[in-house]
Amino acid sequence: MRTIAREIPARRDSVEGNTRMRAGNQGNLSPAQVEQYDTEGYLVLPDLLTEQDMAPVRGALTEKVDRIAAELVAAGLIDDPLTDAPFPVRLARLFEGLAPEHFLEFGRSWRDRIAGYHTLMSNPKILDAVESLIGPEIFSNPVYNVRPKVPRIAAGAVPWHQDKSYWPDANSNPVITVWISFVDATLENGCLHVLPRTQKQKVLPFHQEEYSGTGFLTVDVEGLAAGKSRERALPVRAGTAILFNDRLVHSSTPNNADHVRWSVDLRYQPTDQDPMPEHGAGFLARSRRHPQRVADLQDWLAGRPEHADEATAPS
């Protein structure tokens, strides 16, 4: 078990820095909600998305599952792609009787460029909430994850960690994670758990866990002694968003239900922060200074971080 030692850049999200960054924002969070986020490190926004908002994302998830089913059939691992199975259970049923390794071949999380995901990342309700916290110049970080927590597969449980462990050298404070469940997230199917106020600490030592086959990063248990007593489980309805700081220690538990706990986690940061190109191509999601540069769907599909005029875009 190897501990990764890194020199962590100084935090930039001081009270003074936050005030300057948020000046002129037109977000939709109340002062009390902003204070909750700043103090506790997270904020729950119940029922932020409607069924209409979630429909394009569920369509994208279904498209991905169609691809997986076709590959499983082609490999001779299953006979029936289960196209008529309900959305919450179909992926779980496809892998019934298969080994966990078969699921891990498709990755522990997905970052396919399917139109429905861009619709989600560009949703004004999400951007309005984020704007309240980091101001109106918003970059969508390349690290977005579609997470299918399949029942009784070890890779579904995510150990205690800080998101910033995945980019400890990046000059990217604050990065805001927006976690959204597309089915009701419950104690049974593995909802999110958080340790409030741990975002006020420096980044803790971390290592790769070895039990699930995924190589998830996890913080050393010794560093959790003080915060563990404040652990909070966050069961939420589908369409609820949970926003949290990238230093907040959090985890999720195994899925013991009969259906998939579908969630997507998005990340946003101010435009003057490191865009982290080593993790992929993010995009300009909102700008009041340069609205003409905001990336549209075609830009995102092409991996362009800003809007390209068709007349001047490279061929």
C-alpha cells in the first residue's frame, strides 16, 4: 500500500478571495445556503432537476447501456440484451451471473461524449447554483463521471477520499463537485456519505485501495479520527444535487438493492484556474465577460474548450 506524497499548492479559497470571486454573481443560492456550503463543505439542493431535465441524461445512459449489451452479446457472455427491462434494473440484470471483472472491463466510471451529458453540464439551474459560489466565469472541469453502482460489485463502493487527491498539484481551488442521482439514492443502494467541515483541512495523505480492482484513491484512516464522528449519510430523491468542496472527505457504501444506483458527478471551477488538460478537455460553460466564447454541443463533442466560429475553426 503506497502513500503518495505531494507538495500541495496553497489554498486560494480564503474568505477574502471568495468575496472577490463572487462579486457580481447572479446565482440563485440564498446567503444561508452559501454560508452552509462555506461552513460545512457541502450543500444539498433537493429536487433541483425535474423529470424533463433528467430525460436527456437518462437517454445518454440508455445509449451507453445499449453499447455494453451489444458487446456482451457479441462476446457470447449473454444471449438477451434486455432492451425491454426498466432503466433502473437493466444494467444490473445484464451482469447477473457474470464476474465482477466483466463489469470492470467497461470502467468504474464513464466519460463518453454523448449529447445528453453536455445538456446536463450546461443546465442553467446547475450553473446558477455554481455561480453563487465561484462567480459568473465558469469552466466545466474535464473530470466528470457517470457512475453506475451495480449491486454486489465491490467497485460500486467508493472509499473515504478527497477529490483533490486526484489533482493535488493543480492550481485549482476551489473546484466544486455537483453530484446528482438519477434514481432515489438510499442507504440500501449506497448513497453518498460526507464528513462535514473536513474541507477546512489540508489535503490528507492518500493511497490506492486494493480490494475492489479499481485503484480508487483513499485517505489514510488515521487522518479521519476527528471528523469520523461527524459522518452524515445523504439519502436523496432523484434529481437532487449535492454540491461539495473538492477537499471534503466523502464516500459511498455498497449497493445492496436490486437495481443500479445511477449518479453523475460534475465539476466546475473559475476560469482563471488550471484547466487540467492532462485529465481531458473541459469547456467554458458560462461567461458574462465573453459570452460568445461559451462552448456549445458541437464544440464539446469535438473537445474544444471554447466556441469556435465555423468560418475560422481549423479543419
